[in-house]
Amino acid sequence: MLGTLGGLAATVFAPGTGEAGPRFPTLREGTPEQAGLDPDALGALDEVIAAGLGPGPESTFPGAVLLVARNGVLVKHTAYGHARTHQDGTPLRKPVEMRQDTVFDLASCTKVLATTAAMMTLVEDGRIRLDDPLARWLPGFPTGITVRRLLTHTAGLWEWQPVYLWATRPGAAIHYVSGLPPRYEIGAGRHYSDLGFMLLGELVRRCTGLRLDEYVRVRIHRPLRMVATGYRPPGRFRFAATSNGNPFERNMIATGEPYPILGDRGVDDFRCWREHTLSGEVNDGNAAYAFRGVAGHAGLFGTARDIAVFAQTMLNGGGYGTRRLFSQEVVAEFTSDQFESGQGLGFWTHRFRGVPGLGDGGFGHAGFTGTEFAADPETGLVLVLLTNRQHPDQPYAGLGPTWLAVRQALGRAVRG
């Protein structure tokens, strides 16, 4: 469950110094002019979202929340449309309005907002080194599979498998993933892998003695007052709904596309399929069925503002307000290209590449449920777009065109 803020210290100690650290910029509401943004050009963002909004078959999503900040000045935080329009395939008589504080299933944004953030603190504290072999904590893996390889998706692991066909408990799931044969040679290119981040989540537990959700709550989200962020969220929040169960994954298993399915089990061998509209319940099947809602690759929920707080922390060089979580050196390392352009340690890099007015920088991540965020130290920009593109059901429209149009409109708004 998401924790309260009891006991939060009023000051922070800089890592490794034992001395009180500086006060870092925090998000504050202001005008576009104060942030160096053109208000008219910024207003075009509403048109971009409106173009993808609606309940019809040609729409991209029924609802969205968009947030823009620059140099700590929050200039736009707008909710559009509806958080839920259907229940189990039936249209609601009164759709649920989207709000600024609507909580979203962040899907693969979990990889950076939870798992990568946890790894940053462990590197910061000297408990893990990036080139340590995974076998130090999970025996049996080749020595070439290091923490760095897992974070950069270059460890040669399978991209995806329906782990829940063979395991419906976290321990059994890790055992199953650990026993899979490699798909690629270690270092033979970047192959985006959910399985690698499942292993990183388990690494956090074995290194700290705390489950991933417990560790990131205490070490990351509570110090930053990200009060609506966490795994297995309580029902008091207002959620953006996703799909009716997991039809997309069922089709992946049935067709073997885009990844062949290992073993001899299929859709009919699994008896726990969900058929209801998912709301406040993790969409990803492996996170839901195999890991009981807490996994390194998916399962985190949160709001646009909470994500913006984390992004601003990164832009500040690792601190927010009176709290320092990471050193500037650790932030720089994790958000820099590693083996390939576009992939840092967990973070995707060059998120504003090719967008006039925004330069070549920016780091962030995306999630399958329709979530995106990016931040850029050079321009001071924070951009968060959260949608419920999986709702009410298939086919799921791609968020790419909207995300590109949002960045292009933002580029036109930047004055320098």
C-alpha cells in the first residue's frame, strides 16, 4: 500500500558527506512568460490533445492529463476527457471525468520510476556496482550478464514471455525466468526486455532485504512526497481505467507474435484470465498474475505531478527541496548513452531528438498503457503525457503521433 509521510525529515544529508545539503528547486505554478515559453504557442497543446480525444473508433484515447514545466515553473497541468467510459464492455451512463490527480497505471515507466531509481540509490550508496555480475545475487547466470547489461537491455534475454503460464508466485516466477535459455549473445544489440527488469527487481530485494515496492516507497517516493505513487494502490484514489482483462496478451500467446512462446502451454492452460475492466489493478499480465502486482518491469501507479517531481529531481542533479537522493555524477551516468544511442541506464535518451526548438537531449520513458514522460537538463523542460489509450478495449491506438505533436508544439513555444 502507499505509505504516509510520517517521519519525513526536514533536512537532507548529501550522500557520503554527513553534511546538510543545499535546497533544490521545487515545482511552483507560474506563467509561460516566467518559464520562457510563448503562451499562444503553448495553447496549441490543447488542440493537439483534442485531436486524439474522444470515445469514437477514430480517437486515440478517451482521456489524458498533460503537464509542462520549465526551470521548475509549472505552466500547464490539464485534464481532458474521461478516465472511464465503460464497465466490462458496457458504456457508462455517466462517464468518469478525468482530473489532474487521476492515478494511472504507469506500465513500463515503472522501469525507471521504481526499478532504475532503486538501482541509482544502490549505486550511490556503494552497495552495487554497475559492472557487477548478476550472479553475485542470483547464482547461475553467466558472468557477462551484469547490472549494466540488464539496465541497457543488452544481456541477451528474451524480450517477453508469459511467465504466468508456469508460475503464479513471485519466487517461482524468478526461478522460471532464471532458467530460460538465452535468446541472443550477451552484448549482441539492444533487445528491450521485460524479463531483465524482473530480475533487477529481485536484485533489489536480495540486496536490501526489502521488496521492491517497500524499498522505493521508503527510499524514493516518500522522501519526494510522491504521495499518489506506488504499487498495489488503495482504492481511495481515482483511477484511469485500462482494458478488459488482457486480450492483447492472450493474442500474443495464441499467435506467437511478436515473440515465439517457449514451452507447450497456451491460452487454454491458464485459468485465471481477467475479463473485467481494470481500474487500480495492474494491466500487465506478468506483473498481475506472476508477481502479485509488484514487479521490476511494471506495476507502478502514479499521477502526472508525481512524475514531474521525480523528473525535476533528476534535472536538479539528484535533489528536490531539502532532499538529495542521488549525486550529480550518478544522474549523469544513468541518463547518458551507454552501448547504443538512445539507451541510457534504464532511461531512454534523446527524447527530444529531431524536434525543432528542443535540441537533441531529453531522457525519460514510455509505458504500454499510454504513458510518456521526458525531461531535458539543457532546456529545463519537463513533459508528462498520461492517457488511457487501452480503454475501453482493442484495438489500441498508438500514442506515437500524439506524443510527437505534443513535443513539436512545445518546441514552438520555447523562446530560448
